[in-house]
Amino acid sequence: MRFVVTGLIFPALLAAQHGQAEGAAKAPHDPAAVAAGAKLYATSCSGCHGPDGSGARGPNLFHRLESHSLKDDELFGTIRNGVAGTDMPPTKLSDDDTWKLTAFIRALTGPANESPAPGNPAAGEKIFWGTKAACSDCHAILGRGSRMGPDLSDIGGSRPLGLIREALVPPKDDPSRNYALGGKEGVTVTMKNGTVIKGIARNRSNYSLQVVDTKGELHLIQMTDVKELAILDRSLMPDDYATRLSTEEMRDLLAFLARQSVRAPEVAQ
Amino acid sequence: MRSGPMKTCLSLFLFGVIAVAQVRYEDILKGPGEDWTTYAGNYQGWRYSPLKQITVQNAGSMVPKWAYHVPDANGLRTSPIVYKGVMYVTDSNSLYALDARTGRSIWTYHDSKAKKKGVNRGAAILGDSVYFTTTDNYLVSLDRQTGDLLFSKKFGEVDKGTTSTSAPFAVKDKILVGSAGGDSGMRGFIVALSAKTGDELWRTWTVPAKGEPGSETWSDLHEWGGAGTWLSGTFDPDTNTLFWTTGNPWPDFAGAPRLGNDLYTCSLLALDLDTGKLKWYFQFTPHDTHDWDAQSWPVLVEIPWKDTHGVTAMRKVVLHANRNGFFYVLDRATGEFLRGTQLIDKQTWAKGLDDTGHPVLLPGKDPTPEGNWVCPSIKGGTNWMGQSYNPGTGLLYVLTLEECGMFTTSTQKPVPMKNFAGGGATEPGGQVVLRAIDPKTGKRAWEYPMTGSAKMWTGTVSTAAGVLFSGDDDGHMLALDAKTGRHLWHFNAGDLMTASPITYEVDGKQYVAIAAGTNVFAFGLFEPMQSTPLPKITRGAGSRPAEREP
């Protein structure tokens, strides 16, 4: 997990280079406010929520905000007032600092492309299309690559960096996060006529099955035609990237993925 | 392909149940068969299918085959596209690919970053792509099998009042897209984009800029004059001509700030496909003040026509049932007005049409501060709902509305994009009537009045078996005898219908599909269901592709 810590503490440090945001209250997308918020987070929050927001004694922030989205005002209120009945205390920070912290949490838990990510995206691009990581054997970006697995054209525009990282390296205590990119069941379908189809089921019922095979071709199958169905109990996503890639390679790959977005980020970086 | 573990692994996987073939222009040109590959079925705008499994005799035994609930939908406008067993339906900023036999979801694309929400009328298909537009004017190209994004390209400025609601129109190597938003100020256009890249190839503005021909028909407000192009067009392959209709001028009910005919609002435009150059235009409602867009689409047919010397010969014409209450026949090559007849019974704003097709106005019908009672109402004698032309019966089937309304003006100063329409109009209720019109004479062959609230937007589709499908004003899906209008079958879909039906075939079975309110329904002939035994299912950790290589 070492690279994780290195990887995600970095955005805060990078953002910090933008300088302090004096009087930048209520500016959740302002890079300077994010940078100032990062410093506050490191001293006030990381002890419980982890240096990268992935949780420790306190909850994982990008999981929590994925399932319970909060508006900026609500996030501000949670930081200001704490959460009754839990270990989350109220803060004595000023309004201005609380807004800066809100800005940082928003950047940490918002789409990856809206905040600067560490690493070299050009190097990450080579890793993505190369054979060592072999990402494009299953995934495509803007039509290039395999169509079997989830499309990554908007991965940085739709997911926080923390979730993308977890898709590459699932947390040991929660391997289900491996499915965070929307992966479906891997299947091998043996038809009554002897044909065998391998791929990912986009949908499945007792009556019909829709499969995208390894070539990215769609098969619409009636279950009356199926003799045998083998279902992979885990994601087809490899889980050995922590050892397959070096710390630097992982950081660069994340930097590349963070920049994949259908729309330009809402804030200039 | 690269070498490495995956290569070996991929080579282990063969097979394909579905033939992989690109959708070619020639395939769309052929018109519907098993598939339904363009918004109106064929380029001529017929909404007609050669399928014959469902007949006048057996339509009474139709049953629902499946329903798909579109998440968060409200008043779906989409007309499905079907290709090789996959159905594509759209909603606001979303496209859904469904198994057309079962209604099961295959994939969904949603653009959550779109700056606006709004209705969407459908998709287009060409090559390996399926296309739709976002409400904030991006053309989105997706892999038709997997939903993978190929490109998302902006073609219009939502900040200048333009939105997008219509199905893109795929012709040859181009995707043609219209513009919406004319009721709150914008400048309409039709734009041709590259099917491969989304790059702009040409753009034709529907309101001339100052100094351009036609700009003299405006006193002011050129930049916000409207003339939206919010329904797909039709196409004549013989002359490489696009036919596209335009919407109302803005402000809708206030004519004073835009004195003149306001070209090219409420018009039909004939454009060269390669360049977008205007070949001719015909304006149905000059200086409109009742929001009577010319949006009902132009239907391209060839019918026997008696010329001025009394000689009858086949003539290529454009049929157009207009919101202003008249039904027009125009020469397809020149736009010459050939005939205009009343589409509806209640029409009180014009004495008739003159020899050139211009309306002969009756006094006291413009909106005023006190209001004027005018027929048809703002919704018009018909609207954007899909018509069907059936070459077997030779009839055009049009949903019409008999309704009048009070039109008023406001003293507010027009401000673009503030939704100021210059006044208002009432829709007090009326009678929806499905009418079969003989284009050779302009006369009605039959009509089918409906019960309901006069709020529907349902169109029609008809088949070679002589069956006409539509939705009624009360939430029923209908099958009628296309020759006589006799009722054959109905189904209560339980929601107001605001979209047009299509028909298609998969595995030798004919289906009729319609988006009804919040669901997409598919219907077919009843057949007893065969038991589906569960296959042998095994679960396990298995092996990942990359681990297969020894």
C-alpha cells in the first residue's frame, strides 16, 4: 500500500504549490483554497480519515460521499458541527478555513480530472497501451482498445482518484471494490449447438443473457439455447497491479486515467 | 495486435452468434425491413414497414411482449431505432440499448455533465456507431454493440439559447443535426457533422444575418429570431436534397418587434446535402404570431398529378401537414405550391390560401392585450408527431387536433433566453382525430376520433399488411385497419403517450414498439410460452485471461 499513500498525499502537496487562498471562503473549486485545505486536512483530519481519505479509524471519505452525496453547505456543516453520536468532533476552525477544508474534501472526493493528480500522464499513457499493464486488452478510450471491459473514456471525469486506484488495487479488507468501475460477471456460455462464448455479461436473467465477448462483439442469447453457464465469481480485472507495476508506474498510470474525461473539467487546473 | 499473454488468450475465444456488419448508407436507403434504422423508417419520411406478420385478421390477438422502464423518465419522446436485435431509445442526455426480443438492458450511456435537461426524440445509426445529441448540443457517437464512447463533440451554444431535442439524421457520411430553443430566443441552424469525427462540414442558418438575402424580412432581432429545426428532416437520394422544416419566429406572439415575413421561419427548406446550400424554400406562415412551427416533417412521394393542360402524369411532390391547419402539396424539385386544403375543420385565421400558397388573412386574429380567439390553438392542427404514408393504401395518416385558444400579447420587452414569448395562449381542450388523407385529392378517406385530454403527441406507423398503429389521446396503443379506420385492437399503456410507434422483426417475429410515458413497450402476436429450463450453472474463481498462459 506504500505507493497509495505516496500517490494520494501528492495531490495535496501539488495543490499547495498554488499558494494560500486568503479570504477565499466558499470557493470549493478554487485551486488555492484546495491547497490551503490540504494543509488543514493533514493536521486536522488525516489521523482518522487517512492521509489519502481512504479511511482508518474514521470512514473512507470517497466511499462515503459516493453513497451519500453532500452539497457544499452540507459538507461544511458536517465539518463545522461534527457528527453526533460518533467520534467525529466539531471543529473550531474559522469559517474561512472550514471552507478551505470543504474545498479540499470536495477535490478529494470529486471527479479526478478536476484536481491536479501527481505523476506523468504521458508516461502513464504508454503504460496504459503497453503490454505490462495490458489495460487496453480489456478497456477502451475513445474507441481505441478492447470493448469487452468498461469504457474508460470518462473515468477521470466521473470518478475520484481514490476509486480509480481501488479498481487497480482493491483494498484487502473489501475486495468487492474491485467492481467499482462497473464490471459485470465474467461468463463462459456453452450453447446447445456446441458454440462457446466467453466474455462479460452485460445483463443476465433466467430467460436471456447479453454478453460482450473478448472481441467486443455483442451476443444476445436466449437461455433456452444455453446448455451450460460458467460464472466467474470475481472480477476479470487483474488484482496484481501492486506488484506488476512499480510505484512510479502506478502513479503515472493514475495520472493518465485521471485526465480521461468526456467534458473539460469545470475548473481550469 | 500486440504480442503477450492476452494474445494467446484471445485466440482461444472464437465464435459470434450475431453477424457483425456495419450499417451502411445503402442499408438505410433500402428502408425498414427487420430493422428500423432511421427516425422515420426511411429517408422519405414514410414510417411505413413491409412487415406482414401482424395482419388485419390477427391483430386482435396482439399482446405485450415486454416493457422497459426508463429510469427517471417523464413523457418520453423517443422513437426507437432497431438494428440486429438491439433497440436504441433515448431520454434526456441518455441513450439505452435494449435487447429487442426481451427488453433487457444491455448498456446505458448517460452524460451527467450536460448543462441542461430536456426531451430527446431518438437516435441515429451508421457504421458501427449509434448517435444521439445531448440537450446542451453535443453529438455523441457510441459503439453500437458495447456503448463505448467514440466521440462527444459540441455543435451548438447552449449559452446562446440553442438546445437539442431531435434525433440526428444519418445520410451517407454525414450526421445532420437540427437546433431547438426557438421559443425563448435563439438563431436556428441545420449542421452537417462528420460521422467519423463529429467535425463540422457545413452549417446553414435558418435566420439570415444582417445584409444577407432574406434579412430584409426582419425589422430587428435577427440574432434571436428563432426558426428552430427541432425535428429530423427527410432526404431525396435522386437529387441529393435534404428537406427540413423550421419553427416559429421569436418572440412568438409579439409581431411588432419583427415586422416582415421573418424568413426562414415556419418554412420548408430544400438544401443540397453536400454543401447545405439552399435550393428553394416555401414559407407556410409568413410573420407567424401563433407559434405555428412548420415542424411536421416533409413526406416525399410520387403521385399522379394533373397539370395545367389536363394531362395526368406521375409527379414527385412533398406532402406537409402544417400546424397552421392546412395540408400542402409542393413540387419536390422547385417548391412550387400545387395545392392546399384544410387539414382540420376548425380553422378561423385565414380565408384560404392564394394561388401561390400564401394565406389570405382574416382580420382580428393576431394576439392582442385583450386576446383573440383563434382556431387552431397554439398546439396547431397537427404537430411533430410522426405521420405515416402507406403506398399500399395510398393514404397519409395524420394525428390532428380540433382545438381553439385565446392568444394574447404582453407589454414586456422581449429579452432573449428569458423565455419571454411575447404573450400567451390557452389550450382549453379539444378533440384529437386520426385522419387518413388522400394526397391525390387532399380529401379525407376516413377519420378516427379519440377521447382524451388533447395533450397527446403520438404518431403513427403502418405496414404492408394494411395495419395502422398509433396511440390514442387516452393512453391506449391502437391497431386500425389502414384502409377503413376500423378498430382492430387496443392496449391501455396507463400513461399519456408522447412518442411515435415503430415496427421491427427479430427471429422471425414481428414487434410493434412505442415509448409510452415512462416506459417502452413492445407488442406482438400471442403465442404460448415455452418452459425455459435452467441450464447447468457453475460458479467459481475460474481463471482470468491473463492467467491462462502457462
